[in-house]
Amino acid sequence: MEQWNHGEVTPETADTLSHAELDHMAVQLLLDPDVRAVPFEHYRTLRTHAPVHGASFGPLWFATRYDDCHEVLRHPGTAQPPTRLPEDPEPGAADESDSDSPFLFGRRERDLDPTAQKSLLRLNPPDHTRLRGLVSRGFTPRRVEQLRPAVEAMTDAVLNDLAEAREGDLLDLVGFPLPVRVIGELVGVPAEDRDLFRTLVRDAATSLEPGITPEQQQAAAAAGLQLRTYFEGLIADRKAHPQDDLTSALVAVQAAQLAGEEPGTEPLTDQEMIATLILIFAAGFETTTNLIGNGLWCLLKNPEEMGRFRLDPSLAAAAVEEMLRYQSPVQMDARRTVADIEIGGQQIPRGHWVITLLGAANRDPEKFEDPEVFRIVDRPTPVLSFATGIHYCLGASLARMEGRVFFNHLLERFDTIELTAEPEWRNTFTLRGLNALEVRVH
Ligand code: HEM
């Protein structure tokens, strides 16, 4: 195998950890279930010894410091994967594998269906700028704020279910149903269809994970197809019967453009609408389910902090930020370099991949005091949990609002919330969440 010899080991680290050992840690982070479950020690070691670590096994770098991750995500010399460069081998060519990291997402460009390629998450400027501008017109802060009373009512409804059950898996009872109802309401997916989405979105989201198996890849593709068919139908319905939802808002943007009301802008295509709705639907609940589950786990493991929060509901905003920081629902993001760039003193050549470990950046001691401790305080540095730059999470304000409403109502409703079984982390790396969170409430 070709050696990718970059990322010099500095003299003071050479006597503690070798480049091969650091490589091993990086691979463990992505693929080893035990390390995925508790990656924080590995983050610390990489951050201390090789904050921008260039792997020997591929054109791949790992960034663990806040400032470096921030810079990579905003750098004009980086782009969203998959990005083909003119010098890349043709799809299917014998040397193709050299241009594509084996650890990233398990998907190559040719495997992405045409709809997925239109997703905001896969686009770069100018296509991204145009689509994000059009989508943002339907997904306005006003629309998010208008949802608040509905979010409060939906929160109370799922908490009623929890109160009735008295004990059970909080993710099943609340963590999944709440975000799916909220996002369903926003997008316009009828209540009776929403249950369909849990497995579909979960299957589709495995394509974000490093090292997925061919079977998982197939399941992801099949789920993608089902989601596409579903949203094609929803768009057709809203073209005929507009309602007050995001799907209708996007349909209206397209209709105005096609009627020539906005000369000079390329009209939104149906495929772009489908990709956008799938992305918003998918991005909108797996992550928020994990904010709820990971967040409650943080409170249960830190009863003093839970007690302070219970006594002072105005801590909700700080509490949600701390949950997002301490157990980030998205642990990593990635970019491909489209130019030679320098990050953290390391020269990264064009065509390489940089993994930004958001969960590590959120525990960088240069930016967060006592980063390994969960503490509900106003911290001066914003969390990187929603990334930064042009792909900054479109749903960040919705997720934050949902989280604050949920935890305020939860603590107000129940005097006692206790774990009945020790939870386990799912065997995933990009999206961090628990398999189940068994609790009893009074
Ligand atoms: C706690 C909950 C959430 C977390 C941690 C989260 C995290 C993220 C992150 C890290 C990205 C950047 C990905 C990249 O740079 O490649 C992102 C993008 C995105 N998120 Fe979220 N997200 C959450 C909730 C939501 C919600 C509720 C929605 C929709 C209602 C949403 C919609 C999106 C969209 C559309 C993008 C793509 C933006 C673009 O590429 O321009 N997210 N999210």
C-alpha cells in the first residue's frame, strides 16, 4: 500500500507516541465499537500529540482542535465530499481507490443517487448558495418561532405518554416521537405517515458513517429510494392542494419562478425539492432524538447540575448548549481539499480528506474551561456541534428551541427521573446516540 507520509511527528512527541500509534488511534476512533462508545480519551491524546494528524494509510487528516476544525470548515480551499477533482481517476478505474478514502462514508460519488447529489449537504458554491438561498425562504426564523406553541403541545403530549407508562425507554416514548412530530408538522408529513420514518431515516443515515458494510450500503440505498418516492407524492399533493407547511412553501417558490416572477434565478427543480425535504426530515430528527437522549444522560450522570437546572428553568439555553458540547449528537464532519492548504502548521495537499472531529473541538481546553466536566454555565465560545461556515446547520434554531422546551417541561412535570438500566452507546461514530435510555419517572 502506498505510504502517505505527511504530518511530521515533532521531537517532543516522538518519544511518547509513534506516528503508527497515532494512526492506530485514528482508525479505532472511526471503526472500533469500544472506542466509538467513549472516544474522548483518544480525542485528548490526538489533540495533545498531533492536533492535525496526517494518516499514513491514506490521504486523510484528523483535526481535533477547535480553531483548526473551525478553519477547515470555513476554508475556501475545502469542499463538501464527494467532490471530484479533474485529476481524479475515472469511476471504476483500477487506481480509483487511491482517490477515495476507505474510511469515509462508504460511498463514492458514483454510488450516490442523483437526488442525493442535489442535497444541500453534498453541494458546493455556486449550486449550494443558490439552493440554500431558496430553501431558507421557506425555512425562516418566523416559521420556526411560529412552531413554538405546537412544540410545547407536542412535548406535553409525549410527556403524558411517559407519565402513563411510568417507566420505559425514553427514546422510544419521547426521544423519537417528539422530533418526528415537530419535523413532520414543519414539512407537512401527515401524522399517520410519520412512524414509517424511524427505520427509513436510520437506514439512510448509515451512509454518513465510516466503514459501513455493503449490506448497510444497500439498505441505505433502498431507504433513499423509498424516501424519494414518498416525497415525490407529497410534492405532487401540495402542488394540487397547498397548505401551510414547508413543502407548500417550496412549491410556491418554484411556481413564482416558473411564472417568470424572478427573472435571472434558476427555478427550483422537483429533484432539488425532494432532496431538500429528505435532508430536512432526516437531519431534523435523528440528531434531535440524540440531543434529547444524550442530554438527559448528561443530567442523570450529573445530578447536582440537574438539581440546579430544576430550580432555575432559565438555565435551559445554557443547559442545551452544554449537552450539545459535552455529548455532541454529530461527532464528526469532513471536507475534501480543493487546493493545497495549511491548517495548524501542517501542509495539507489538494485532493486530501480532512476529518473535523467536532466532539473533540467541543472539548478543547484552549476554548472551554474544564472541558471534560458537564457544567451548566454560560461559556464564551460557541459550540461547534452545528458546524460552521456555509453548511452551518439550517435547523440549529429549531433544534435549540425544541431542546429547551423539552427539558423545561420534563423537569417541571416529573420530580424524579431515574435510570433503571445502564445505557449503551450505539455502534456509530458520526451520529452519537444511545441504543435505549431506560428510566422511571414520578
Ligand atoms: C441537535 C440537533 C442537530 C444537530 C447536532 C445538527 C448538526 C448539523 C451539522 C453538524 C451540520 C453540518 C454538516 C456539514 O457541515 O457537513 C448540519 C447541517 C444541516 N442540518 Fe442539522 N443538526 C441538528 C438538527 C437539525 C434540524 C432540526 C434540522 C431541520 C429541521 C436540520 C437540518 C440541517 C440541514 C438542512 C443541514 C445542511 C445545511 C447545508 O448543507 O447548507 N438539522 N446539521
